[in-house]
Amino acid sequence: MSLYRELARPILFRSDAEDAHLRVLHLLAQWQAHPKVSADVVQQLLHVADPRLHVRAFGVDFALPIGLAAGLDKHAEATHTWGWLGFGHAELGTITPQPQPGNPRPRLFRLPADEALINRMGFNSVGAAKVAENLFATRPFAIPIGCNVGKNKETPNEAAVDDYVAAIEQLRGLADWFTLNVSSPNTPDLRKLQAPGAMRALVEQSVAAAGTTPVLVKVAPDFEDDALEQTVDAVLEGGAAGVIASNTTLTRPNLRETARASETGGLSGAPLKHLATATIRRVYARTQGKVPLIGVGGIATAEDAWEKLLAGADLLQVYSALIFAGPGLAKELHLGLLDIMEGEGVKSLAEVVGQERR
Ligand SMILES: Cc1cc2nc3c(=O)[nH]c(=O)nc-3n(C[C@H](O)[C@H](O)[C@H](O)COP(=O)(O)O)c2cc1C
């Protein structure tokens, strides 16, 4: 029996999704501040240590491949706890240069029958200065930490570069990598920054601002024709160190929860899985392994994770499945990956990246 599924989840799912989220995040922040349940004990329970799971990507060593995706800890309030819960890295944010409230609530919806979420948070952020303060006060961290940055809603796209650069400058030295989020569907016109001309300029200037810290770009799963390939070319020309695929989708593939399906926002979780994997496959075909990829979207089992590695991902992230499966998820996925590796006779994850094409 899973304590989370049988006990905690039914209680959490009785409240509004964002209220439940805030309550859990508050508990995690409290735990970080006063680790009464010793972090060591929980880490012993949830951590997996095995050299076969090690990944080196964009100059950073990751002891474990599965990390926390952006959007859950937007303000770096519980940074330590993600490692304690067995994740190999955590991406914080999206962080905007100035604080902003995001969209009006309700703006986060559960679709339990689909194991999915729809959100239209709209970059609620305490702002880069406050996040920098939080990180500065709690560092160093046991796992690599990424800072995912975006633009303020009121900033027009013509001035977007200044916002990304301002956020990076305020967070410089505090993150192991930066991610440029140009793929949230909830900030008007944000995805237009993926157009090749805008993309290249944004990456170039962000890379210059980040100094020696690698800069990644997170793309959408909703590209038409060869627009994704053109975006990827621009990302590489601009000097990015990697690509994250993908963000949430505006499409609504075969949902059971038809009432909720019409909520505006980005869909994540199980129904996103194949679209996200297809996006990774296309990005990998274009990058040819020149830069590492982080695969995210609908990962709930070790088989899902394996599929994304085969499609070309070096590292992986999860968000939605954590809401449905609870705190044992990272361990379950890591142990499951080790089982698959044993079965396939694979000694390191690097051996399988992109192998479905060979
Ligand atoms: C409530 C919520 C908020 C999110 N906020 C962000 C965000 O601020 N920045 C970002 O890059 N991605 C954000 N995401 C997208 C996730 O990082 C991830 O790309 C997406 O949910 C797909 O992964 P999943 O299917 O494992 O959830 C958010 C997702 C959810 C569900």
C-alpha cells in the first residue's frame, strides 16, 4: 500500500489544486528550515546511489538522471528538499526579473482520470532578487540546481531580451545552469520568441550575460511543419548548451475528463507523453548529439523514462506524476531504470541515448 496514494492524496485532492500545492510547499519549506524528520533518514529511504545512473551534461555532474521540472518550486522555497526526496537535480522557476502575481485564480486544475494537469499560472513570481536571496541564504546544495527564467507579462516581446538578461544577472553565480523559458503558453505571445531571429538574439545575449554558466532553452511541443527544426538551429547558433523538451501543450489529446479539458492553459502529465517524446526525437535528429537534451512530459514510470532516453534525452524531469504518485516517485523511477538496464545489459545511461534510431 502506498501511504501517499491511500492516505495523503485523497486529503490533498479534496482541496483546490493550488491550495493543496501551496500547503505541501509550505510543509517542505518548514522541513527545510527545521529538519526534524532528519533529512538523512529520508534520504536513506528515498535515495538511490549507483554509478550506472551518473550523467555528465553541459559540464555538470548529475549523480542521478531524474530531476524536478520547473514550475513546482518557482521561488526556491524548498530547494534542499528535492534532493532529500531522491531527485538528481531541481529546476526552479520560472523566475521573472520583477515580481508579478500571475493570472487570476483558479489557474491550476487536476484531471485525475487522465493523470494530467492543466495550468494557466502565468509566471507568478516573487522576482529574481527575492529568489536570489532565497538561494543565497540556503546554499550550497547537494544536487545541481537550474534557474528557469522568463519575461514579465507587461514587457513587450521587443524588449524581452532585457528581461531575460536582467533575471540572469540577478541570479548569476547561484545556479548550475539557466533555462530560457520561451514555451509557456500562459504569457501572451511568449512562444513567438521561439521564431528563429528572436531566438538566436535571445540566446546570444543570455549566454553573454550568464558568463561561464550554461544556458538551455525550453521548447514547446506544439510546433508545426519544420518550425521546431528552425528554432533548434537558432538555439545552437546562439550558443546554447542544451535543449529541454518539452513544456505543456495547448492541444487536448484524447482526454477522459471532458469538462476540465476545456479549461484554458497548458496540459501536462500522461496525455502529453507521446507528444513530448516526439518533440525530443525531432530535436535529437536535428542536434545530432551536439548538445545534451533534457526530456520532460508525461513521465510516470521507468518505461516512460527509458523511452525518452532512447528518443535522445540525456537527463529527465517530472512534475505532474509527482502529484499523482507522491514522494516515492524519484526512487521508483531510478530503481526501475536500473532494472531495465540490467535486463538490457546496459552499463551506463549514455549508451542508450538516442539509440532507437540506430
Ligand atoms: C502547475 C504547473 C506549472 C508549471 N510552471 C512552469 C514554469 O513556470 N516554467 C516552465 O518552464 N515549465 C512549467 N511547467 C511545465 C513543466 O515544467 C513540464 O514541462 C510539464 O509539466 C511537462 O512535464 P510533466 O508531464 O511531467 O508534468 C509547469 C507545469 C505545471 C503542471
